[in-house]
Amino acid sequence: MQQSNLIDTPGADTRQPPELDTRPLADRLRPECLEHIYGQEHLLDAGKPLRQAIEEEKLHSMVLWGPPGTGKTTLARLMANHSAARFLSISAVLDGVKEIRQAVEQAQQALAQLQSTVVFVDEVHRFNKAQQDAFLPHVESGLIYFIGATTENPSFQLNNALLSRTRTYVLKALEEPAISCVIRRAIEDEKGLGKLDIQITGRQIERLARFADGDARKALNLLELAVDICRLNEEEKYIISDEILTDVVSGSLRRFDRGGDAFYEQISALHKSVRGSDPDAALYWFARMMDGGCDPLYIARRVVRMASEDIGNADPRALRVALDAWETCERLGSPEGELAIAQAVIYMACAAKSNAVYMAYKAAMRDVRAGGSAPVPVHLCNAPTQLMKELGHGRDYRYAHDEPEAYAAGEQYFPDGMVPCQYYQPVNRGLEIKIREKLQHLKELDELHAEQTKQRTKT
């Protein structure tokens, strides 16, 4: 029979002795007490809700959201261990509804022995709606305490029904001092590398911590790799040289996941830097995304959006610059074409800003959706046939080019019975200054025409 991926970890520690333990360093050093957890002070400092829940053995269902290597699995295990609860682990990558049912059966057996059960679901955002719904009745009844770990925003990835039954804790990427503490503990603790005589400088530890980019697991994996490839000297010491460290950290430093939260956070930072007229910050975020492997054409499309949403008619050239950069990148390819996008990004950041078009379009869409299908006024209808002319289509239409200043003052273009709205309100920046002045002049012509019509009516 195929063995299930479900992992049952009772209260007793059944791990192998350190000298026989071949598990990865990060797994061997998983903290078993709060004192060995570095970082996450906003959750684990004295008096913080999560720390109190752990210390007071107050189990509750939760979602742990944060980047890789920030302690999500560790916190879930600590919660279970402090409450003497059975800990069942499910991987959303490998398991499905079958494993969920098995976990429920084991939880029922544990409950019969008056023991609580924590069901930990790693990468919970990979579960579909049906799989997430399978937990609901058992969380609701209290049979299990659900703890989900995710690197993605749970608001987008988890069902509202499941989220409403859990509390979400946000974990942060670890700061370099915290990761340095993790590395030092690994070197000193016998469960880690404490039985080896490892020679590493404080500067090298800081370099590893910096390269780990907020991920404690990555830091320990790099340390373990460095120890594996360095040679014992005559005094049986493992001397980690700068050359070895350079070889170990030769991969990419930056955290970028091409579609996950980091991806959307960085494009958001780029967009907001452009909107905020900061060309240097905008260029930095553009470079970050290029360095992380983002498709430059994706950014080109977003820059076109920025030209319409945040610049608009304050500088209509921006849209053409954005489109030209997109076309240039398509023709030249990477990396040459990326320079054109960088040029466009800087232009967008420096251009005059206006969201008047964006706001006007949204306001018009609101009215259209709320107002139904109002017919086109007869005088605005085309009349290509004799019948349509007889029905009055186009009658009394005033051809603007035949009017003074090519403007038919007082003409009505909205549907009959609808109060005219001013959706577009140009800002006092860039070309929209001139647009604003022109629209104000046309408004004055309308008022003059209305007054003249009123006087003619009286006489």
C-alpha cells in the first residue's frame, strides 16, 4: 500500500542522535523554544498576542503569512508542543482531500484520548477551494486546530469562509542581525555544527546573513554548504575562506518570485515611485525587477498604463514615449531593449502628473452602469435613409464647424432627461492648464448662449 505523506509527530522526541542525524542543518536546528526564535518581535515580544497564546497553551486556528525561512513551520510546531497537542503536517503541494480525511480520522482518535490536534498545512495557498472547504466543518466543530502557512497574500488565495475562522499573523523577513544570531547558534549548538571546529569570522557571518536576504533557512543551507566544501587543516579545523564563501553565495541575492507577492509588491513600488515623481526610486525598482528575471515586456505594458492613469493629458507625449519603449524592446530584445524602458520610466516619473482622465472615466462608468440604456437624443442620431430623416433623426443638429470658434454653444450632447455631468476636471499642471482654460472659456460661451436664449424668450 502506498505510504501517505501525512506526518504524525507525537509529544515524545524521536529524532536520531546528532552524530547520526543526516537531516539538513535547518531542520536539525528548528527551534524548540521561544528563546531560540530570532526576529518576529512584533509577534513574539513579551505581552504580544501570539507569544501569550503559546505560553498560555491557548490553541486557536491561524494562518501564518510571510516570506520563506521566517519561522512559519517552527511557530506551528511550538504551538502544538506547548499545548501537548498532536501535530499532523500536510503539504498542499503533495497531498489532497484523501490526506485531509486521514488527518480528520487521526484527530478523532486523539480526541477520544482527550488530546487536541493541530493540522498544519504548508503552502496552503496551493489548495483549491474544495480542498480548503474540506477543513471547514472540522475547524468549526473544534475537532482540529487549523494552522496554514503561506507565502502569498491570504486575502487573495484563501476562501473567505476559512479566513473568517482563523486569525492571520504576518511574519516579516528577518533582519541581518537576527540571521547572524541564527548562524552563530548553528556553529555553536551540537545539534547543528557544534561538534566541528569551524573557523569563520564575524565579517563572513555578516556576509552570509546579508546574502540570505531575510531567509534563515537559506542562511543555514549556505553555511552547511560552505562547511561541506571546505577542507580540514592539520589541526582538524574547518576554515571557511573568503573564496569558499564567494563560491557558495554565487547565486542570485534578490528575492523575486515572478508572480507571487514579491513580484506584485515590487511592480507596485515602481508604479508608486513614478506617480510620486521620483525617477531615482522608479529606476531602482525597475532594476530590481530586471535583476530578478522579470519579463521586460511586462513592465513595458505597465508603463503604458502609468502614462494614461497618472499623467494623461498633462503630458500626452508620455503615452507615445511608453509605446515607443515597448516597441523598441520588442525589436531589440533583452538586454538592449531594457534601456528604452528605463528611459520611459524616467520620463514618466519626471512628467507632469494628472489622474483627471482616469477619474473621469471611472465616474462615467459608474453613471452608465447605474443609469441603464438611455437612448441617443434624436438630433444626434445619424440619418442615412429617408425613413430616418422623416423620423427626425439629425434634425436641429448644429454642425460645430459652422459655428463661431467651431463651437455650438449650448448644444446638448447627453441623453434627454439626464443632467449634464462634468466628469473631466483637468488639473492645474502641464498641458492640462491650457485644457482647463479652454473648457472654462467654452463654459462661459454656454452661459452666454443660455442668457441670450432666455432674453429672446422674454421678448
